[in-house]
Amino acid sequence: MPNAFFERIIENYQNRNEVVLTFGESAAFTGPEFLSLVSQSAEMLLEAGLNAGDRIAMEAGPNPTYIASVIGAIAAGGIVVPINPSATHPEVDYVFGDATPKFAIGNGEVFQSVASGRSYAAKTYQGVGSDLAVPSNCTLLSFEIAGVSSINSIENLCEIDSPCLIGYTSGTTGKPKGALLSLNNLYTSAKGLIKAWKWSNTDHLLHFLPLYHMHGLGVGVFASLVADSKITFLERFTEDLLFQSVEQKDISMIFGVPTIYERIARDDRLPSLAKLRLMVSGSAPLPTDLFDRIKDTLSEGPVERYGMTETVMNTSNPFAGERRAGKVGMALEGVSVKIAPDGEVLIKGGNVMLGYLGRPAANDEAFTSDGYFRTGDQGEVDEDGYLEIKGRKKDLIISGGFNVYPKEVEAEIRAYRGIREAAVVGRPSELWGEEVVAFVECSDSIDAVELIDFLRTRLSSYKLPKEVFIVETLPRNNLGKILYSKIREEYLN
């Protein structure tokens, strides 16, 4: 059966004889050479005994082996399980035990330690994924690019609606869950983003995001391939590498997280990024003051969008049109967004996952009776269709019967001099049920009493922090997202 994703990338790259993928200073590949690498990877896995539906754990990294292996494994009918190369032994061990990969590709010490000689007790998946075969053990494969040969054909055994990727949630609360995604989920999001961002084969993405995460892999790689654009991968992010690459190459796009944009905004070289066609921010809320600072210098602020592991991409501010600070834009093509009576953002469309692997109870809880995915985010849609994320539903503070959205309070705290970042949580209170408390990172010394006095002029009394804690650093995950559960665990228990 025809597969639109593979038909598209073959059409895009089979005759594109210029360099389309560059990996730092180490390797560069034309379109036909890239397709050949994908074909080699698919053939290697099929020869090793890969069957449709088998999982392959892959240690993510900005190298040709990983990129070719991801696309090749999917072409051969496999399901890729991306692994964070910085993850600890218990974290990697958990994912292997949950996803039960038949093969593993990676050379990190922790990754190889977990994968080598790994055997599985008999188990069956419940609910979504119940038809997947569970192997008896895991085989560690070595796949190094031996050279580029002319492509014959890409083995295309994957149905576009079949599972192709298991993305593990960040695990900010409880153990991570494996979101089972189809190729159509990724393809739907790619097409929506291409239309929203006017993404074309003249674009060149400078890629420095983690490749085990949906922002870096699902958007940075898959959507780039569908768009027929070029990608240059940095081995790591530094301001120097960013500005040098933009200066020396025909880079037109960058994707980043707010932490990176804060570093860029403080750099004297920021004006040189005016040559970029598009800057995209995601994975965490972009502070409105940061958007404004960049816009003041470059005439346009970053395009903020909204996505998650389970739904790939949902909404985006427009490329051509008003980019509203603090808003994550309008629904992408093929996506439906609505707000539940309790304020939760609900998503439906071809971008939404098949379900959580082996967790029927979690799936029952995650979807409404009419098929919408419960994001766990609180939001509002304005009269023009722009979505604003007010915060996580579980982070909503109810104080004296009033709803307090942490994001609103945090924005006001950041407006005070010397504040670098803020996190607001609810603390149990006999009088109010919950009371607002704030944790702040400072670039200068501040007086907590003076900060609260400042906030009195900007917030209703029930939103005011009852106490402010000054901390050296707030706990974050690898993408810079603040871990509110860890704040509660470390400071409030």
C-alpha cells in the first residue's frame, strides 16, 4: 500500500544532488546519499531479523547513524524508541523494561550496559500495543556508515497508520509513559507546520535540539524531510556555534526553547539573526518580556507553538500574520482544539497518538467519550482563535475558592528588577485550602517583602504570594522546563 511519507521524501531527495544533511564538521550528504543511508539501515535491520512491530531502542545523537537508523527502521516496519544519551542507568533500564526492544543501536556506556544481555520476562501488552510481539532478549547492533552506495529502493514495509515511534513522556509526575505514535501522526503535524510556517525546499534549519524529544525529532527532522529542506546539525549548542553557523551558511530557520532564546537575547550579536526567515520557540512557555526584547531588536519575535509528546504539534502562531506574545497560536490544519468546561485544552486530529503503550486505564482517562485527548493544560481561546496556555491543570491553585494560574503570577514576578525566573505553586493551607508561594532565581539581590509590595499593585489579593523563597536555581528537565513537582517535593513536603 502506498505510504505518503516515504513517497514524499523519496520524491524530495532522490534527484537533489546538493548537500542536504550536514553533521558538524564531520559529514555531509546529498539527497541520494541520504536515501542510500536509510536503505542501508533498513536492510541491516531486516537481515538481523526485524519483523513488523519490533521495537528498536536507539541512543539519540546528531550523527548520520542515528538519523538514518530512525528513518530506515520505520521504513522496514520497526518501531523506534529514542533514548536520551544523558539518561541515567535506572532511567534507561525503565524504558527497556517497559518497551521491550528487540534491538538496540547505540554506543554510550550506560546504553550498552542496559542493552547488553538484556532478557525479558514473559509479558503481554494490554490495550494499545497488545498485538506487539515481546522478544525474549535484546540484541545490541553496531551500525556504522561504511560508505555511500547508490540507492536501489527503500524497503517500505510500514503502513502509514501503523505504530512507528514510542516517545516517553518527560515524567514530571510519576513514571514516564510510552506514547505510541503512527507515521501519520508525524506526517499530519509536518504538513500543518509546513503550511503555517511557509516551509519550503529553500529553507535550511540549524538544528541543535535534543533528538530524543518531539521538538527535535518530530519537528526538526521529520517535518524538515517532508518539507524537502536542508538541515545542519550542531554537536552541541553554544552561542558561538549558533552565530558562526548563521554567518557562514545559508541558514534560514532555528528552533529553540526559551532558555536558549534568553541566552541569545543577552548576546551583543543578536542583530545578526535578522537574516533568519523564522525562529520558533517551544517545549516551555516563552515569557512575554523575552518575546518583546527579541522583537525590539529583530522586528519580529519568535513564533511560539504548542505541542506535546502525545500529540506532536497542535497550534502555532502564524508566520505571516500577528504573532501574539503569550499565545501559542491557532490550530494547525487537521487539528481541532476546544476548551472543556473546566478550562482544560482538548485536542483531536490525525496528530494525536494511538495511545499509551500497555496502559488501558491511562488511555481511558486520557480521552473523552467523543475522542478528544485531554492535554492536562488549562487554556483560553480568544475571539480570533489564538490559544493561551494558562498552566498545567494539576498546577492550578485554588485559594479561598478562587482560581490562580501560576503563569500569570510568574509573569508579574519576572517584571520586577533582578528576577531571572520564577515558579509559583500552591501550598496547603487550613484557612485558604491552598495559598500561593513563589520561588525565584535572581540576577541581583532582592528583598522579598519589597517584591510582594510591588505585586500588590499588579495582582488581586488572592493571587499574591504568601511567601517568596529565593533559590540559586530552579529544578529543570533537559529542555529547561521547570519541574513543579520537584519544587513541591523538595521545598513543601
